[in-house]
Amino acid sequence: MKKLITKVFLATGIISTMLVGCSSSTEENVQTSKVDNVEEASSISSAKNIHLYNGKIEIDAALKAYAEVYKEQTGIEVVIESIGGGADVMGTLKGYLAADNMPDIFVFNGIGDYDSWKDHFADLANEPWVNDTDVEFIGREGEVVGFPYAIEGYGLTYNKDLLDKAGIDPATLTSYSAYEEAFAKLDGMKEELGIDAVISMAASVAGGMTWSTGAHNFGTYLATGLDPADTSLIDGLNSGTVVDRPRLNQYAKFVDLLFNYSDEYVLISGSYDDQLAFWVDQKAVFIHQGNWIDPNLIKEGITFQAGIAPSAFLEQETDGVLAGAPSWWAVYNESDNLQEAKDFLTALATTEEGAKCLVTDAGMISPFKSTTVLPTAPLAKDLQKWVAAGKTYPWHWANMPDGFDQNNLGPLYELLATEAIDSTMFADMIEATINEIAQ
């Protein structure tokens, strides 16, 4: 398998998308930090004070800690505002633009956001970190507009201690049949293992989990098992066509398998926090999340070993996980603190303190080649091995149309979870939903 696809080129006319990045939430599935509305934000902007609008609530504490270090070094205050979960990240940003109170640095999530915000991006092509990464965001005109702060990955995250107790090697989980056999075995050992379900997975629309199903899970259909350069499925989707219906049928079968072995409450009614707590409490062996849950795992002080296994839904062997930049930070081109904002990003990318913030404190994998700080968080350490081995698949789901993941695909997973439809109808409805793109 080829290594992780690295550059994000937008030279082709792919239909836009707007995605909420991977992030945790409160019980209401929405979290914000520091600034709650446009009116409060009006007090932020002042000379030499940088406002960073971050879309990953789980790294909020790490960013704020680094901001204090940066202030001591430079005298410049960086005000961190973090928003995530089910919150309308880009909608809030549009409110700031309308109020003429844009953050100096702001998050964006791929092609759709690029198309919406292209007139507001500062060109970062001459920044010193650009040649030190392969995952900067490059716009349609070849301009560098996105600062990558992490590489993230996902598949099916597992509790290795429980798998060891059941006599299951996670390295063998590389096909549908392997998972089918493993799930059945684990289900038969519930009492012995002290678990209530094999999988902790949530598919509730009300719980705000459509970003996890309609984006991340559907992303396995678009990329797993294919050459990383193969964009036929996402290209077909964006033209309103399912180009491989047998593959879609097999994918639907796998989703049904996951749901059949999931905790019923978490699956149908649970929020992100419910899903995570169920797995942290070792009530399930697997959780449908990626390495972005590391800060939660560290906070909870888990003692069991954990890793990421492939979302291997095909019958043939597929040994790899999905990995990519979850989102990017842009600099507002009309900022009064344009150079200061650029300097802050450069410090994050090039200094030891910045590397410690992104890798050690935030628990992420650095996207910068010169970084010598290695991940210490459990899932980031495991993901680093997949990336180093070149066993990764790209995040083609990030190229879906605006809102298609959460608004169009997400509700279909809930229908399958509640058994309102079966796996065949699930595949039929996905195809019909994709076909509507062409209309």
C-alpha cells in the first residue's frame, strides 16, 4: 500500500463540503470555550492580542497552556476560543464575519469551507513551516492557505487487555469474516470479560453523532482497501453516482454487524460522552472513534492498553487505517495582527514548546517532519506505527458535498440502528441519496 496521501490539492472542481472536525462534547453535545457568542467576542480584538478560533474542544487546555508560554516569550496574548461537538462551528464564524469581528486565526474543514472562505484567507506560501510538512492545505490556485496542526486516524479502537483475555490478536482483524468471528466470540464471553456489549458506537441524530457515522464511518466505504490515489468512489459520489454497488452492499453488511454487537442504549440514544464513558469503563471491547479521544483517555487515567484496528469491511484482507489532517487553521487576510498571527503558527510548528503542545499535551501526531517529539498518548502512539508503515487510507469523505455527511447520510444510520430498515434498504437509501446530488 502506498503511504499516506499528503498534499491537499484542489485544482479540480470537486463539489464543496463543510465538515465539523473530530471532537468531543458535553452531555448536550456542544462545547464552547472562552467565547460563547459574537457579542462577547467583541471584547477580544485589540492590538497585539491574537484571537484563535479552534474547532477541536479536546485540545483547548493544551492550546491555552501554550498561549501562556508564548505570552511570556513574546508579550503577545493569544486568546483561545474552542468550539466543537454538535456546535455549528462555521455558522458561528459567519456570525463573526457579519459582525466585523473575525478571529485572526480560524479553523476550516476542507473543500467546502475553502470555497466559502477563499476571499478571506491570507497566503501562507512563504511561511517557514510549509516545506516541513506534506499536509498543508493548497487552494485551487496553488496558494497555501491552511496550517496543519495534526494528523489523526481512526478505525475500530480496541481494548487490548480484553482482546488478550479472549485470545484474539488485533493484528488478525483485517477482514469482514475475521470481525464476524471475533465479535461472536467476545459476545459469548460477556460475563467472563465483564462487558455489557462488544462495541460502543452511537448513531443518534439527536445525540449529535452524524459526524461520526455519516463522515467517519462512511469514509471507510470511500477509501478502505483501495489504492490511496483511487478517487473513483468519491468522484462518482460527487457526480451523483454509486460506481460500485457490490462494495456498497458489503459495507452495509458490515455496518449492520457493528450495530448488532453495539450497546443498544449507546447506539440509539447515546451522545459522544455516553459512547466514550461506556468504553472507558471497559463495558465494551471496541469503540468507534479515533485517536482524538486520547486527551479523554489521559484525563480518565485508563490503565488498559489500547490500539486502532482497520475498519476492514471487505472479505479480502485490508490492513490499514484512515489517516489525514482533520482540519486546518487559516489566517484572516484583513487581520490587524496579520504578522503576529503568522508568527504564532510558525512558533507552534518550529519550536520545542510548540511541538510539546501539539504532540505531548494535545496528544496528537505532528504533521511536521522536523518534529522530534514523539506521541506519548496511547492511540497516537499506535497510529504513528500505521503512518510510519505506510498502511493508511485517505480521508476522501472530506470531499463530499456541503453537509452531505451529517444531513443526508447520518440519519440513514439511525434508521438502520433502530431496525426501521435492514442493510439492503440501507444500501438502497444511500444510493438514492447519492443519486440526488446529480438532480
